[in-house]
Amino acid sequence: MKQEFTITVYAENHIGLLNRIAIMFSRRKINIESLNTSPSEVEGIHRFTIVINEVEDVVKKLIRQIEKQVEVLKAYYNNNDEIVWQELALYKVSTDKVIEDVKVERLLRQYGARAVVIRKDYTVFETSGHREEIDKLTEVLGGFGLIEFVRSARVAIINASKGFYEKLKEFEEEKPRTEIVENEFLDKQDEVFSM
Amino acid sequence: MSEAILSEKAKKSIKTKSEMTSVGKCAVGTEISGSQAVIEALFAEGVTDFFGYPGGAIMPIYDALYDYQDTINHILVRHEQGGIHAAQGYARTSGKVGVVFATSGPGATNLVTGLADAQIDSTPVVCITGQVFAHLLGTDAFQETDVINITTPITKWNYQVTDANEIPSVLAKAFYIAKSGRPGPVLIDITKNAQVQKFTYPGYKPCTHIRSYRPKPIVRKEYIQAAAELINKAERPFVLLGQGVILGNAENEFRAFIEKGGLPTAWTVLGLSALPTDHPLNVGMLGMHGNYGPNVLTNECDVLIAVGMRFDDRVTGRLDKYAKQAKIIHLDIDPAEIDKNVHATVPVWGDCKETLPLITSLLKNKQHENWLNKFKELRKQEEEVVITPELHPDGDMMTMGEVFNVLNDLTKGDAVIVTDVGQHQMVSCRYAKFTQSRSNVTSGGLGTMGFALPSAIGAKFGAPQRNVIAVIGDGGFQMTLQELGTIMQFNVDVKIIILNNHFLGMVRQWQQLFHDKRYSFVNITSPDFVALAKAYSIDGKSISKRENLRSALQEMLNHNGSYLLEIMVGKENNVFPMVPQGCGVAEIRLK
């Protein structure tokens, strides 16, 4: 069954790599729901956060294909229970509306929105959270003359991750990594071994 | 430049031509151009022969090449596609990296088919393309094409150089990536300003490590043990031999492995020739037009051992009917291949040159006579229905199979056979005999018509001591026949056999079998091939009678230099057996 997966890719910050990664999805006709590129905890290493809806088996194979790319150091995939994630949204509303209608102010408080810019003609609010919360606020603000809305890509932290510093040391050594590529066989060793 | 990075040839050339300043070597610390650095890199990587076609945006590199003509052999092809196929043929027979030069725009886009072919068939190739000046990028300048983005999905790695200082290290990376791990094509696009830019030459240091790139996964002992355990217990083990064995130079290790375990072995189209045809454990070819036994018994074996192959759909047929009863051991250097198409019970990651001997050491000496006899029984059935009528036909018209039968006799299986794509390719794989590895050069994964003629040129430069015979259909030959000009100009000794059935035979066969004989645009008219060859000063002959076959082939083989032999074969012959599309391997049809 298709579900939401967040893919985290640690890679060199090289021109063209975004395309190399993006075409791995489009080749398989998989839509990227959200894509964020940013520096990572390690200087010089970039971090891609990609959200897709897919079945796990396909995601697993995709991860291996991504990791195979020369400039990719490591790729992970996680379901929503295994990560902490946030998206950021900006809303532009008419300042008059905010002053006139007490409901608007209440709404903004309720959703933890903060004013970023206040001008005579408009005010820009910012909020962050999960997709559903942002979507909800967008929906209700729609009734009060929402002038402009934009939402960022997802950024996510992997719960189980110990960071990339140690990994990088391993990568920089000129010997093969000891990393075990996960495989079902690992769970079934008892069936196969008898030596 | 330091001694350590001089190739043997370079050292010699320095001794004999010590007065030269630029030919052979540029001194470290001197001012040189980016173009000179490109040629220096080829030199340091031990490139002796390479292919290319000049043009506006790569002219500075060709200008630098002018001074290296006596040390590196550049072969001027007639079309960039011919250039890259030649580089592929070179890589396949020599085991070295094939190199091709092309200019920007159309020159570079003409490489695309060859890049896709090299990518899917894991062939080590380095392409160097010229590009417009960096300040013109994105302006729709004359002959500007976004080559990097066009070639991203069909290269193992690509990179655009805009500064000459990058050239030595980027080319070192290019060669390292192309040949290490699972090999593949690399494209380096160099803007014209970087080609003419002068910089202080730091020398050339081959690349041995890239932190984000692991060519080989680590070999895990428990998988080796588990694999050996499964094989030792197996009653009906079956080995599938892929190109990984050839790419890993592991032919001897592979033989030791199957001989100790007494393991019947079938091969993929690209694995062909890694195991001699007459080896007692060689049971034949896998896949759509493979042998009867290997296909049927895939679904009867208890342990399937795949070595350096990727379970292509032409090998497996319908996946849900493929070897469901078997435990599967998959040896591959590329972790992404494990579980991609067929789920592996035991994945053995690593270079098979390392993993095979480790497994072999744990194997019990065994023979599986009864099981091997099953292959032989099915072989008999296939011989009766398919092979004998193909090799010894009753009809007046010659068959493709009988051509190979006589050719085998004359070459003793020692020739390099280069094939194009289609019926003749499948017939060649089925019937050509091989005694040594790296002898079968063909476009497997991509199925590129027009591959054979140019890649035969490269194959000859890659294996100059060997007989190179290109076998091509009347359709495929007409796709790249311009390379006859290259053969003429460089006196390339390739023998060309055109198997002419006046049809695009494989498509016609499918139309006959699956489209009610509605022959839609498969009837192809050909020129007078012998006269065409003559126009290129290549001798040739055309035959249509069986009694002339042996003498004509002998005459071709004895001929000093290139030769074209056109052989008229039956128009509507089909290649059998055949696993129809959408069927399981065991549903293979003998007729």
C-alpha cells in the first residue's frame, strides 16, 4: 500500500546532483510531494529531504539506486513515525481585516501564527507545523480574504539518527564501509545457516 | 612530472625523444593549456588508441593532439555514434577504458545512443566533449546543447569543466569511475575557454578514492558461508553466468567454482564466451531465444546461483513464473541489483573475483550427473526440432545457423564475433563457438541496431592479434555503414558478414507470430553491398548457394585486410526456441 515516506539524502554539494536525483523519481513516474535542499550537520555535505507517496518495496529499491550515484554518500527512508518534521507557511492578509474581525486574531493565536511584517495595507503571518495544521489555517483564513499563501518543503530530523559525523569519517577512509545494506535475509539467518 | 605517474610508454618516449618538450610529457610546474592537460591525462592513463571527430568547440584539444600523433593513435570515425560504439568495442575486447572525443551540440548528441548502450551494458567509456565558451552557456550559442543534462540519466557520472585547473583531477576521476566497481560511461564536457586557458601544470595523479563513491561493497563472511551451505545441500543447483564474470576478470575463478561443485551453467548474452562453449558444464544460453533445457530447468532447479547478472526481463520472462521453487543466491558488485527483479535468498555482495574463490573453498567436490543429464535430454529434443534443421537444412535457401556452423569449423572458435541486433544476433549467440573470453561483442541491454560495424573497428584495435568478424543484418548494416570509411582510411582488418534476408527479420518474425503476418514496414531494400564496399576499396563477394559457403568464408578469412561477404539467407526463417512475451521461461516454444 502506498504511504508517505521521507527520504533523506546526504550528498556532495555539486551542480547537477539535484537533477540526477530528481530524474530517478520522474523516470519511475513518481511525483515528488516536497523537496528541500539544505546544508547538513557536516560542513560541505548537503542534505536533501524528499517526500513521496509510494509502496515500501519501491522506495527500498529507489534508495539503493540513489545511493549508487557517485556523489551521494548515504540515503535513508523513513515513515512519518520515525521522524520529527515541520513545514513553514507564510500568509498575507489585509491588515484592515485583522483589525476589524476579532475572529481572525483569535484564529491566528489558536494556530500559533506570528506576525512577521505589519504594514498599513497588509500583514504577513508565519506558522510552522505539520501539513494538516497548516492546511487547516489556510482553509479558514480563505474566508477572510487571504491575499497570498506559500508553504515550504518539509524538513525532517530522523529520530534514530546519530548524525553524520561518524559516517563521514568512515567514508573518508580509503577502505570499504562496513555498512550492511539491509536485506530480508538478515532476519532469516536461522533458516539458512547451519554451519 | 614525477616518475611514478609516467606510463611505460611515456618513459620510453621520453628516453627516445628527450629533445621534445611537449610530445609525450609536459613538465610539472610549466604553463600549459587545458587542452594539453587533456592529452596528458590520456597519456598517463595508458590510452593508446581512441576515437573521435573534431568540430568547432573541441578544436583546441585537437590542436594539442597534433603534437601527440606519434604517441597516441586517434582514429577518425565518420560519425560520433560510430566513435562511441568503437570505444565500446575497444573496451569489450581489451578490458581497458574506451575513449571518444566529440564536439559540442550535434557532436555530443550523437553520442547519446552509445552512452545509453554503455550504461545498460556496464561498459567503461570516457567521452570528452567540447562545449562553447563558459560565458556563452545558456545563450543558445552556435552548437550549444545542454549536454550534461541530456546525458545525466545515461552516464555513471558526468561533469562540466569551465576552468583548466580542474582538468587533471576531473579526468583522473573520470577514468577511475568509468573502470572501477560496476563499470560505466562517463562524460566530461569542457568549455572552450578552459581548453585554451593556460595554467601551471600540477602533474597527473590517478584517482584511487572518492569519499562519496564505494566501487565495491565489503564481502561478508556469513553470506559466503550461507551460499556455500546452500550449494552443498543442493540436489539440482543451476548457475547463471553474466557479464560480471568478464568485467571482473574472474573467468578462472568461475571455472574453478563450477568445476568443484559440478554445477551446470547457462549464460546470458553478455556472459557468453566467459566459459568455453565445449566445457562439459556449459548447458547453453538463457532467455527468450536461449536453449530449451536452461529455460525449462530454471523452474526445476532447487538452488539458482546468479553470478554477475541482473535478471533482465529477456532472461526471466514473466517474473511471477520465474524460479519460484528455488532458493536464489545472487552474486553482484552492485548492491542495487540485489532484490531488484528477483528476490535473493542469499545476497553475496562484492567483486566475484573475490567472492567466488571464497565460496569455492567451502564447497564439497560434487557431481550432479542425473541433473546434468536432464539438460542433455532436453538438449536432444531441441536438437531434433530446432538445431539440426537450422544447422543442416533441407531447403534450398541457406539458414543463418549453417553459416555459423561452417564458420565455427574454420575459426575453431578463436575469433572475436561482433554482432548487431536482431535474428542474426540471437543465432550467433546460440551457435557461434568460443574458446576464450571477451570474444562476443554485442549490444545486449539496449539492443542498438547499427552497433556492430563501428564496434568491430574498436574491437580490432582492442585485440589487434585476433580475428574480428562482424556479423550484421541487412537492416543494421545500413544504420552505420558510413564507418566503412574508417575501415578504409585506417586499414582496419575486420571481416564483415552481412546475413541478408531482405527483411527486418526479428520484427517480421514477431509480426508473423503475434500480428497475423501483417508485415508492416519490415520489407527492406538494400544497395549492392559488394559494390558499396568496393567504393571504399574493400574487397567482397555475395553468395546465395550453399556449395559456395565454405569456400567463400575461407576466402574471407584468408583475405589480407578487411573484407565484406554478403550471404543470402532464407527470407522467412524464424529464430527458435522462443519464450513468448508475457510467458514464463518454462513455457518456451520449440516451434
